[in-house]
Amino acid sequence: MTIFAEKGDIMAQTAMTIRMDSDLKVQFDALCDEFGMSTNTAFNIFARAVVRKRRIPFAIEAPAKEDVVNKGKAAFDELRRIAAENGLSGMSLEEINKEIALTREGN
């Protein structure tokens, strides 16, 4: 199977629609313009790199679940420390939930 056309061959084209955050689009369009290319050209370069390399040409990663849990525990411990410093360490679950509700309401 030939993926790329031979020099001089005309390849059929098709339109593609993607959705993205409007602020991101403005930034991406401006950056592509700085590079001297259209957004369309940038996406074509990306698509060709994916097909040629048969992978996404950059790492897509998420932190290990253990790292996320450890950061969450550290944040919780810090909140407990701050609460103790401010005399709030003995709050009941009901009192904590009430404080959360008030904060969400903007009070």
C-alpha cells in the first residue's frame, strides 16, 4: 500500500472538521502564522508525521496513579496543618460540608 503520492501525482483531498477551545484556536492560528504556514498546513504536517512514524510524534503521558494519590495526601495533610494552626482541627464532617457549601455559594 502506497501512502504518499509520487512526485507530480495529484492526490484527492477531503475536508475535515475538528473542535477545539476558541482561545486555543486563536493562539494556534497566530503561532502558525508566525511559522509562516496556515493552520491547515500545520495539521497536514502533523498527520503526515503520524502516518510516517506510525505513532504520535510526541509523548502523551499521565502521572502515575500513586503520584496523584501522594500529592492528594500531601495537600490534605497541609490543609490539616493549617486547620490546626487556626483552631479548626476539631470540625465535624457536617461542619466541613457546611463550610464547603458556603464557599461554593461565594460566602
